[in-house]
Amino acid sequence: MTDIVGLLPMLIFGGIAVVIIGMVFSFKNWTH
């Protein structure tokens, strides 16, 4: 079985990255 504990931080970081990218894209779209 894969190491969930080692994968968890990557999943959290990935989620945060997606949220930040989404916010930046929405902000650019809004100001445009």
C-alpha cells in the first residue's frame, strides 16, 4: 500500500496551488 502520510502533504499543497491559480485566473478575468 502507498504511503498515505507521505502523500498527504502533496495533496494539500496541490489543493492550495489549484485554489491560488483559480483565484489569480479569476482576478485577471475580473480586472480584464
